[in-house]
Amino acid sequence: MTVPVPRQRDTPAAESGQPGAPPQPLTLLVIEDDPAGGLTVPEILDADGQRIRIRTARNLTEAARLLTQDVHCILLDLSLPGTHGRAGTGNGAGVPGGAAAAARTAAPAGSDTDELAILRQVLRIAPRHAVLVLTAEADADRAAEAVRVGAQDFLFRDELDGRLLSRAIRYAVERKRADIAQYKLAESRLRAQENARLERGLLPTPLLEGSDLRFAARYRPGRSRALLGGDFYDAVRTPDGTVHAMIGDVCGHGPDEAALGVELRIAWRALTLAGLCGDDLLSTLQEVLEVERPCEEIFATLCTVDISPDGRRAGLCLAGHPAPLITRPGLPARLLPYEDSGPALGLLPRARWPRRQVELGGTWSLMLYTDGLIEGRIGTGRERLGQDGMVEMINRHLERGLSGEGLLEAAVTEARRLNGGELTDDVAVVLLDRAAG
């Protein structure tokens, strides 16, 4: 039977100090086979003169039961039976059967002993609590090793008094807080680095050399994410002069969905440069999604356009995605036809995605977007912006003379304002412009 591990729903006291908050009495959990003989000072005071509360446990089973969130520090006696010599030998007096078994498991390969087995168990049970170890002066090497393993400090039993113990507890608690803060900082930096890598995959540099089209894009993750989401886009020009652009959205949020979005974008670029288009391209992308997605419930919407070398026509394929918006000089913006759209990728096996031919004209702007732009609320009610509201919004900005990146920035900013704050879903918007020569 393994040592029970308490569920720590709240932040341990060792981590919960807030600047300006009134000091809380310190609580010490002592794990010792004979607690009455270990602490000879009847009363221990903290720096503010408050009495340090002491709880005692004779083994790990009692310690796990007493280890609540108000415990600031643990004092572990390294002479606890089973911690010296052969770990877990005999019947493991004072050590629960599970702890003894774990101690044997923790021992290095080819070794019969692990003198710090119980300390390792305590660190597993209380990973966010400060830990002090108590030992004899003759065991200085083992005490130093205990600090290397994870204890905050060590104390010699023969030198122990109330003042020393009080100071050691405060030091251990503050050092643990600093360690946790440093760990969180390192974790945050690592997450930012990983997010930046994913973001570079989601937001590529378009390959449009030789094309007369202008490209602009805006990307904003939803308010629950810092840097990344499941939206992605891309644009490339193939050797025959055709410009291919796409925008997509993986359902759900987080690193798994973002990583899948990167995979789909890279697959789209490779397949497009290899000559696939329309239904063949989307069918292959669906196969990629089905293999790479973490569960069968994940799907992705996609919009692809392929613009002819002369820039006057385009092929449009929609896989469960909202239709692009087109603007022409002197005409209001409108949505491209979307009656023949196919299902989102990953929803239906052997699905089909018709390619619709669209006349663009000489001068035009084509805006591709994800549903995060149109699903924001309007005011405090339940009404959404929707596609019709987006078209009206774009027309207002066009009347103000906005275009290119300025138009996209104004559209995203207004959608946020209408929503009353950050949009809950990710938003990606791509604009392709062509001026007749």
C-alpha cells in the first residue's frame, strides 16, 4: 500500500505570503520517531514573537494526514527507522509498508541502500513545502546530500535550540518561496519560447515573390491565451504565377490545437507547391488531420483561394469556413458565394469540397478571416456581430478611406470594442489587394 498523498487544492502557506498582509503564525510539521525527545525547547517563537505551532508525526502515514495547507515547514529526522543503513529492511519499523517499498525502488541501480529514501518520499508528498532535515553532527555529509536532493537546510540535533530552529524555519520558508518563484519564472520563459516557436509556424512569411498582389494580415489570440491559438494562414505563389492563399481554424484552444494548426499549414504549403488544388488538396489535408489530431472530436475549418496569374479570377473552396469578403472600387463590400461549401475537415469521411470559380475583376481586395472576428458580442446582450454586421463594419471603414493593414487593424479593434473587451476566440484576418495595371 502506497503512502497517501494529500490533495493540495490551495496554495501552501509557504507560498501564499502577500506583501502588506498581516503575518501569520508559522506552523511546523515534525516527522520523528520520538518527537518528545527531539525538541527540547518548550516554546519556539518566530521573528514577530508569535509562537510557532508544532505538529508531530511518527511516520509518513501520519505526516500525510497532518500535511494541510497551513503548514509552512517540515522538519524531518534523518534517524527515523528505515532511513539509515539498508532502506526498508526488516519490517520497516516506523515506516509504512508503501514508504519502505518506495524507498527500495528509489535506491540507485546496483545499490542496497538509499539513506535519503524517506526524504525523497517527503519531497514527493510535499513538493511545494519547505523541508528541514535533523541529524547528528557525525552525519554532516549525509545532511549536505539531503540539501542537494531538495531540502532547504539541515540542523544538528546536539546544537538545536529554539532560537536556531526559529531562524532556520524562517530561512527555509523564504528560500522555498524564492525557489518556487524562480521555477515559475523559468517555466514562464520556457513557455514563451515554445509559444514563439509555434507562433512562427502559425504566422509564416508569405511566398509571393513576383506577384503584383499586396498581402496584409492580423492575428490576435483569444483573451485566455497569451501568444498562440488554433488559427493559421498562409499564401504562396506557384511557378505558373497562380497565387494560393488560405486561412484555417482548429477547434479548441491551447498548444495541442496550435501545434495541429502548424502541421496543417505546413502540409498545405507543401501540397500546394507540389501542384495539388481544390478537392484533392483538402482530401489530403483531412487525412493529415485524422492522423495527427489528439482525439476524434477535433476538426478544422478551412478556406482556400487560388488566384489566376492575370489576377482576374479565383477558385474558392470552403470547408466549413465563413466565405471571404470582396471589395471593388465604387461598390460596397460583399461576401463571395458560399452555397457549395463542404464540411469542416475531420467531420465526415470521404467528404467532397467543390471548387467554385469566382470573377474578381481588375482592381479588388479579398479578405479572409476566422470566425473569431464575427462571433464577438454586440454590447451587453446576446447578439453577435455576425457576417452581416462585419460587412457593414468593413463598409464604414472603407468610406473613411481605410485600406490594407489600416483596414484590418480598424476591423479587429472595432470588433473588440463592440464585444466590450478582448474577444474570447482567436482572430486571424488576411487581406489580398490587387490594383489593375
